[in-house]
Amino acid sequence: MSRDKSSRRTDAGQQAVDVSEAQIAVHWPEEGYFSPSASFIAQANLTDADVFERFSLDRFPECFKEFADLLDWYKYWDTTFDASNPPFWRWFVGGRINACYNCVDRHLANYRNKTAIHFVPESEDEAVQHITYQELHVRVNEFAALLRDFCGLKAGDRVTLHMPMVAELPITMLACARLGVIHSQVFSGFSGAACADRILDSESRLLITMDGYWRSGKLIDHKEKADIAFAEAASKGHTAEKVLVWQRYPGRYSSPTKLVEGRDVIVNDVLRSFRGSRVEPVQMPSEAPLFLMYSSGTTGRPKGCQHSTGGYLAYVAWTSKNIQDIHPGDVYWCMADIGWITGHSYIVYGPLAVAASTVVYEGVPVYPDAGRPWRIAEDLGVNIFHTSPTAIRALRRSGPDEPAKYHYHFKHMTTVGEPIEPEVWKWYHQSVGKGEAVIVDTWWQTETGGFLCSTVPALHPMKPGSAGPGIPGIHPVIYDDDGNELASGSGKAGNICIRNPWPGAFQTIWKAPDRYVKTYYARYCRDPQSKDWRDWPYMAGDGALEAADGYFRILGRIDDVINVAGHRLGTKEIESAALLVPDVAEAAVVPVADEIKGKVPELYVSLKPGVEPTPEIAHKVSEAVVARIGAIARPHQVIIVPDMPKTRSGKIMRRVLAAISSHQDPGDVSTLANPEIVDSIRELNR
Ligand code: WTA
């Protein structure tokens, strides 16, 4: 554990009881600056300090034309920004565009034989595949033809993908985009049940999966999850037409799970009849949805964040070029999973839109040892690297001296997904970046499509632990609970919001427009009747504070979301899963600090009258959570308690449980309906 974190905990223990994490973090000292190297600046895409002037608030919205001009349009838009129905903003209205064309076809003229995707299998005995833009074009076209002519898909249809980290995943996404079909990729580590909810909510016509994939040296049976997903979605009211199964090894079926006749289709077999097929990209309205990405929120149901085609692609292209500093000659590796928004925006759409070579790595970072990422970097000549604090902490713990053994050189590195402790940042900078690489700490969300806060790498100094100012065109502000602005340097934390709309923002929550307005815009809206975007700040749901230099430090979620290893899990989802065990009467989940993952869920359950607590029940609860959501949600502990601490009105006091879990003083509990329970729970969690 880094020093900052442990000292944070001790401080907290000594302070008054309800000191929130936000307030504690405010007591961290500000770190000093680090400067980008002259050699980085000399080659950077964005070195023109006028950019902040160009993107000042009074240039909104026309400034974003610069983003859209990075793309090829079939028809140029007539309205840059349409605010007629707030907060359902529309960007580049009237424009026609195809995302697949922009990520593939348009690069053929100059980069036909350049690698678009390096697919790195987990096993070091299996050859890396270097897929050129030409080959990507062929494969995407053939699969698009299959989707259109064999499956009958058309623009606007939805399909659910539940695919691992293989080249076939971006190929599938791009084939959908070519047809205007809306893809919804579910993280492969999620369970079949979690996949079912997403098939159901999106009313997907197909489920596209793969038979198996490698994880920590094991060939996982992935097809098994497709059967669960299909059956559960069907039982809840939506039956997909087919299950398309890619083979991890073409020509060979690698799963012990049987195929279901009439429903399951081996993609690699059917593809043979589409050899040589070409499909004209469909000229989609800028506003047409490109994909859905489900994310956890405050209530149990995951939200289908709907992203647009033109605005989204413009946003990820511009930020890939200018914040990630990607040039067509770079080899770029983002170690995230494509099942999360980071992978969509910064493995697939952004890097391919700017003609990069992007790395897709199948396995876990520390397989077979902690030197693996650095061998990959050395072998492929990776010069831009992108990962999360969780992965950095894991690599630092298991192989602090590994990076020095390999001859790679990163010019640029990214961290994303959760706050990074300054100690960990410094190891990343010194050891992984060899003191040469510039670092951007990018703060953003599934909803926002792309980066919101980050330093511009050649223009701003870096400050460990701080994301930085808003990127050009993004104007953040911090409000207190009453809607007052908290000035920079005030030392006070509040709710971080964005004053202005931006092209990468999601369009709505799929089939839940009211929830969209309520969750993100209602809290600080100045006038619900107003058609002026200035009255509709976007509320991100994170606590943050702004230092005197205008850098934002993100403190974490203000809602019921636990950020595990940089991924959002809804507390309600976890608690509902625990209640699937018939013996359980009540469940409450709280986050506890974890050295590697940042936070992990800890679960308290009480049992139905007459049921004796046993380790088996605790085990069943844990398994139920994994089956329902996936291994990522596995509770650190399941603690069976005689009763939950409750208010007199019967509300479970999660705050008290959280204090017990992190061995802090729960404070004055005399107002609880059952104050005596606190000590007995503390006994159970020593
Ligand atoms: C957190 C991931 C601190 C934050 C792109 C946000 C961060 C949530 C950072 C979104 C960062 C993301 N520093 N916290 N650089 N980046 N977060 O939707 O709480 O999976 O609201 O998107 O992660 O998670 P999501």
C-alpha cells in the first residue's frame, strides 16, 4: 500500500467520525509539478497555447467544428449544435457520416499495409497477429455482409456482443457500425445473467460471442455464458433470433458447451460464403446512435448510455490526436478491456479514426509474470501506453524492477478510471516511463464518451494525483450542495459539473429519458423551461476540488457506486444478488480499501428468522453475487449479522457499516433504533 493511502487511514481514524473521504482527501498536500520533456514537446500534435482561447466558453459551440473536421463526412452538417430540446443536445445536425468508413476505408489510400490491430494472444507461444488496414477492411466487410445478408440486420437494430479481447471484437463492432447497427458490448468477465439484462433492455436481435478465450493460462469456456444469457433474456420476455459464435481458433470449436441447433451459428463457417464480399458503408445521420454502453448507477438497473455517431467519433478522434498525442506512426497500447468505455473510445474508435496501430491484448497483465507488458511493449515498439491505477499498483507490487529490464521507450502514458495515489504515480513515471514519458491523468466517464479533465501533454506541467484542468472546450465547475460555485483554491470539495455541452456526451439513457434528465441535469438546472444550455450544467456524480492553479482533483463517487479496479458497480445490483439466496433477509454492501483494486465490496447480510448463520450461507451469497454480476463483484467478505443498524424509520445505516468495515469510529449511534447492534457487528468484523 502506498504511504499516502495508509496515512490517510490513520488520519481518518483520529478524526471526528463522519469525516467523509472527500474531506480527508482535501487534507492531502498538493504535489509539486513535473514538466514534459523537450523531446516530447518537439514532436507533439498540440503545442499551440492559443487552443484555450479558441475553445473559450464564448466560442461555444462553433469551436467544436475543429473536432468534426478531423472526420470525413458524406454530407457536411448545417447546424453545429441544436439546443431546442434541453438537455437532449444534438451535434452536427444534418451531417451524414459512417464511423467504420472513418476508422478503416479512408486510411487505405495512405496506410493500406500498415498494422491497424496487433492482436497479442495471452500465451507467449502463440504468434501475434498483425492485421493491416487492408486486412481489417476485408474482414470487416465480409462480416458486415454476413450480418446484413445472413442475419437480415439493418440500421437501427441492436445486437449484444459478449466478446473477449480478441481482434474479432473490433471487427464485429466496425461491421455493425458499417451498417448503422447499434452494438452493445458487454464486458466478457460479466456473467451470463448480467448479459441477459442487457440483451433484454436493448431488445437485441442477436447475441454475438466467442467459444472461448485465454485468461491466466486457462482456456475459459465462454459459450456457456451465452446459453445462460439467451435463456434468461428469453424467460424475461425477449428472445434473440440467433447466437453467433466466433471460434477462437478458426475451424475448431473450443468450448465443451454444445451448440444449440437452429439457434447457434458458427461465424467462421458461414463467413466462407461471404469471401470477397464488400458492403457500402451506410450513410448515417450524425445523430444516429453508434452504440450502447451499460453502466452502473444509483438504482439497481444498469443504464444503457447511448452514444451518437458524428459527435462521439469527432470527440474521440480529437482527444486521441491531441491528448493521447497519437500520430499515424505510433504504436499505441491501451491495456483496458474493450468491454468498458475506455476500450471503445481509446482502443477502437479514437485510435483507428486517427490511423494508429492499436494493440489488443487478450490476457491478464501479469501473465505469466510481471514482465509481460514490457515484453509486449518491446516486441511491438509500443510508444504510447494507457492503463489504470489498479493495473499500475499490481505491476508495481509484483514486479517493481521489471520495466528496467526491457528496451522499450514510452513517449506518453495515460492513467484512467480512479484517483491515482501520488506514490503510485511516481513509480509509473520513474519506472514504467523511465522518467521520459509524459503522463496524462484523464478523468471522464462512460456517459461522457471521452476525456473531460486532463493536462494537454505538451502545454501543461503534470501534478501527481490531480487530473488537471478541463481539456480544451470543457469548462468544469464545482458546486456545493446549495448550488454555489466553489472557487479554485478554496480547499473545499463539492460536486464537479461541466458548464457546457460537448459532442462526445451520451445522448440519453436507452429507453429511460426521464432518468437521464433526473440523474445528470436536474440537480443544478437553473430553469427546467430554459432553452439556454447555460442553464443546464452536467452533473458527473463525483466529488472533487479545484486547486488554485485550476487543476481538479477527483475524490470519488457521491452516489451508491463502488469503484472496483476502476469499474463502476452499483451497490443495489450487489445487494439484489445477495437476496437471491433464500436464507437472506437483508443485505447491505459497503466499499473497503484494497491495496490493488482501490476499493472492493464488503457485504453484510442478515438472515430470515430461524436460520442459523453458517459459513456455507456466506459462501452461497458470495457465489450468487459472482453468478449474477461477475467475478469483478466478488465480495471481500460476507458477514452475517444478527440485524442491520437501522434508523428509527427502518433505513439501513450503511455509513455505520462502512465505518466498521474500515475500522473507524462509527460515531454517535444513539439515535439508531438498535444502537446495541453496533458492538456485536464490530465483534464479527475484527
Ligand atoms: C472515476 C471510466 C479519478 C470517477 C472512464 C468517474 C476517475 C468514474 C478518473 C467513471 C480519474 C475515472 N481520476 N477518478 N482519472 N477516471 N474516474 O464510467 O469516479 O467506468 O465518475 O468510466 O470513474 O467510470 P466509468
